[in-house]
Amino acid sequence: MVDYVNNQKPSSVLDVGCGYNRFKGKINNLIGIDPHNDAADIKVSIENYNTVPYEIALCLGSINFGNEDTIDKQMGKLHTVWRKEAIFRV
């Protein structure tokens, strides 16, 4: 996956729920967010994150916690943080 993302030559990659931010330094132009882990670049949840749109959003096991309403809100928020031509993989 690292090679796939880097081969896209993204100017911006958002790792939602990055945990220990293990892709930092491996994926180019990556910003990791996580509401519970100090290793994140920004300690914030997707619901409270406001920024310019990203080309690629990674949600590797992070948008599956909570009830259906919570997950729907998180998915809706993702639509506001990626560019129109963005690549989205869950």
C-alpha cells in the first residue's frame, strides 16, 4: 500500500486514526490524525478536524467504531476533507 500511495505522487495524504503514525516517513506528504494517540501529527478526531482538502485519505480500521450514526457522521466529514479528484480507500 505504501508504494501504491507514493506512486500516485500525492501532494497531501491524510491518515485518519493513525494510531502510532507508523506510515509517517514512509508515505510522502502524510499527516496523521488520531484523537487518542500522542504519536499523531495532530491529536484530533475526524469530526473535529478542519483543514484544506487532501488528495488521499487513509482510514485503515478507524471508521468502524461506534454506532451507525457515529460512523455516518465520520463518513460525511470525510467528504469535506478530500479534494474532488481524491482517492479514497477504506
